Amino acid sequence: MDYWTALSSVAVIVIYGLAAISAVRAAATARTPQGAVGWVVFLMAVPFLGVPLYLFLGHHRFRGYRISRLESRRVVEGLRSFATTHPADCAACTINIAPFEAITTMPAVSGNGADLLIDGEATFATIFEAIDAAKDYVLVQFFIVRDDQLGRELQERLIAAARRNVRVWFMIDAVGSYQLPRAYSERLRQAGVKVVDRDKQHGPRFRFQINYRNHRKTVIVDGRVGFIGGHNVGDEYMGRDASLGRWRDTHIRMRGPIVQQLQLIFVEDWHWYTDELLLDVLNWEAERDPDNATALIVATGPGDRTEETGSLMFFSAIAAAQRRVWIASPYFVPDLDIMAALKHAAFRGVDVRLLLPDRADHRIPWLAAFAYFDEIIEAGVRVFRYTDGFMHQKAFVVDDALAAVGTTNLDNRSFRLNFEAMALFFDERAAATAEEMFLEDFANSYELTKTISEQPAHIRYGAPVARLFAPIL
């Protein structure tokens, strides 16, 4: 046996050994049985491909993020005290808020107000106005920030705030914003903005953790006003990308104690990335809003103690529906529990509607969705395909009782792999405003009636293949 033959034999033995070790780990740590079986079969059948992919895409826990939660305990306890000083107006809540409180381990609180911000122009005009009016501090977190017209406008606003002696913290996801030049962040840093260093992040980043992403999009000003929704910072979110056309998205502006809840999520993320705790330098005194809506931030992610929090949030909303549940999401790659919940709600006579984009920005999840449509449509769920540009909003409305806007997509990635957040308003006025928004979107859509067998060949054959990647889509 020559040298190269011996070396090849050793390499094969090593790779199969690593595959076996990885398979055992996958079986023990994967969040779903389907994910465990998929990884084990893949690792043992194609180890030379499976082992490298598992290193990047395999399921690992974020122990450090949980430690951050523990170190935030005194703020959590302070927020819990809002349940006494700002108790949820349960008399006005027509659905049970307890499951949502259990998922996020924080209480719903009253004294909140909100405004829907539809599309990029309204969203960023309002965000920039709030930044310009900041007196004490600004917290900024986005999944994607680009060095384009919109990105540079945000940069200028933050630099101007810093020059007014407003404290500014700026955080991006290393994966989502990998194309952002380091000069962009360096210019902010030189102006006095505190910026997360992508090369020193503990959290989801390239090496061996590329699959975990902080997908939250948050702006908080002075602890008084907060923003969350589907918009990132890039010209395409303003409808300036000719290939995608109009970008249909939704953000929400919030006031009241819910802003402190959103602020705590930012503090946890900042601490996870930097080891720096901001508890003592931010405003934690809540101001009640005259609208007095009961609301709650549901933050989910792979660092949660409770499993499946993203899926549980949607499951709880669907199960609570008595008359209707309308859900808007750019992607539809659900797990078995959500499929069952949607079908069961339709069987109960609930008006179940899904609003999805007809145009694709990511081909594989767009294709995978077609593999689920026949089953839910047969059960009575109505699927609407948005045609007036690309729809990216993440929102839902339940009966006349609950409206939600945030960052969570209706897919496995948002359920289990991404750090996400949704603002839930248990309020009749918020539900009515969301209903009006949905009705306009439905008017710019068509209802899907064709089965997969009636679709073009690339969908008929591509959808079942794309569905194989469902656990990581």
C-alpha cells in the first residue's frame, strides 16, 4: 500500500467517524424528530458532504444567550411589576392571553399605543423623525443594512444624533449584513456611535454558526417610542429594485410599557454579542399611552428555554381564532403542528387566509410552499398570492381581538433557527386597523385554486425537492 492509498484510507475512516459522532449529536439535539432523522440519514449516507454542512447548519444551543437572560433578571422582574402598575385589561381581551405570556415569560401590559407603518416611505420617514427628535439615546438593530441611499441616510441621522450628544448603539447581523463595508461601521464609530464589531461577535456569525441569524429589526428612542417590523435598511425596501418592483412591507410604531419589553430584547442581544450590559444606562420608566391597549412583545429564538416558541406563538393564535385568522408571510414552510392547526381551524369554520407573495425573492422557499398548498386548500384554508410587487410583511390578525406585526415568518427558519420578535396587540382598534390593511392587500392578490398538478413543470417537480430542505428553510 503506497503513501497516498494509506492516507486516503485514514481520511475515509476519519470522515465516517466524524459522521457517526455528528449523527449521534444530531439525534440528541435536533429540535424535531424530522430534523434528527434527516441529519442522521444524510450524515451516514453522504458523509463527505454531510459533515461539513452539519458543522455550519447543525443544531446547537445558545447557552450564552440564556446566561444573558439570567443576568437581565432584575429588568425582567421590573417588567413583571408592570403587571401591577399597568395590568392587562383582560375585560377587553376576548382571547386568552396566557399562552402568549407563557411563551415569552413576560406579562402582557396595558397603557400602550401603536400606529401601523405601511411600506418603506412611511416607515423610514417616521423612524428618521424619531431619531432626529432623540434627547438621550437611540438603539438600532437590523438584520440587513446596505451601504446605499437608504443606508447612508440612516448613517447620517445616527451621526447627527451622536453629535448632539445623544448616545447611539448600532447592531447588525453578521450574516445578513455581510456585504456591508466595514468603512460604514467605522464612520459611525468615529462619530461616537457604539457599534457591534462583527469580527468579535459571540452570536450567530459565519464560522460554524451561519445557520443562526438575528432577524430582528428594532429601533428604540429614549425608551419612549419603539419600532419593529419587516423592513431592513436597503433601497429595495423603498421599492427601488426594478427586479422586485414595489416592496410591500409593514412596520409598527409603539408607545407605552411595551417599548420597555422591546428594549429588554435589545439589551439581551447586545449583551450576547459584546458582554456589555446596558441595564443601568437606559430608561426603564414606562409612560402610559392614552390608547391604553394591552400588548406584549413575543421574542423567540434558539436560545429560549422553552422549545418551539416561534411555532407555539402561531399555534396559539390559530387555536384562539373563533371567526377568522389572517396571516401574511413572505415564506410558507410550516411544521406539522402549524399545518394541523391551520386545517383544524378551517374545519371549525374559521375564515383562515394566508397572504403570500406571487413573486419570489428566494427561489427554494418559494418553491417549497407549493408542496403544502393542496393539503391546506383541501381543508378549507384560502391562499392569496400578492401580485402588486413583492410582499415581505409579517403580520396576522385574529378575530376582532388580536393584531400582530414583527419579524417572524411562517417557516421553520423563523420558528427554530432565527432570533425573532413580534408585537402583539390585544385590542379591537388594532385588529380593525390590521383588517383594513389586509383587505387592501387581498384586493391586490388572486386566490390560488390550481393544484400542484396543474402548475408549470418547474413547480410540479421543483416543489417536492425544495420541501426536502424544509428543516432549514
